[in-house]
Amino acid sequence: MRRIELQDDNVTIILTGLTMLEALQGRLVIPYANIRRVHPELHLPSNLVKLGGTTIGATPEGHFMGDDGWYFLSFEHQDRVITIELEDFYLGRQMYHAVTVEVDTPEETAAAIQNRIPSTARD
């Protein structure tokens, strides 16, 4: 299961149960200052390679590498995702370019996050 909480200064993505085990990640805390843009759809490069986590069928969970760096994915239904583009966001020693996660209401969730991004961080 996945849950997104909008805090005062960050977005917290919480993974529980099998989703957490499959993704090898339980929680992501992303400061709004590190978010460039939020898309209410799948918005990723096509050449991602899984480096940590699982992919069961078409369900990617975990850490992936593209030509330009790291990505975190956690979804079952690609028509119900948001993609959070990141800037200067690190998980451990690795800089991540985007997080894609399944949500119940992609348009609404993306707009709510986008509205909290400081204007200096937006394009």
C-alpha cells in the first residue's frame, strides 16, 4: 500500500506491507524546495534499469537507473500515477531525478503538491 502525506515543508510517501518489501523502501521524505514539477501521469525515460527492488509483471517497485541518474517507482496501475521531478534530491549518496508513485487521484494530488512548491523552485 502507498500513502502520500502533504506536510508543511515536505511530501512524505509511505509504503507499507508487501509494497514496502518489494520496493526496498518504507518512506520517502521530499522537501518542496527539491521539487521542480509534478506531472499527473507517467513521465519517465524509457530506458530504466532496475537496481534495487522488484518488478512483478508490469508492476515496478524500487530504485531504477536511467542514462541521467536515479529514479524511484512504486505503482501497479500506470494510469493512476504522479511523477515528481526532483532537483538536488538525494537518497543516501545517490541523487534522484524523479519519483513516480500510484495515487487515487493523480490530477488532484499533483495540483496539491505543485501548489506547495516555492515559486523560486519552479521553472
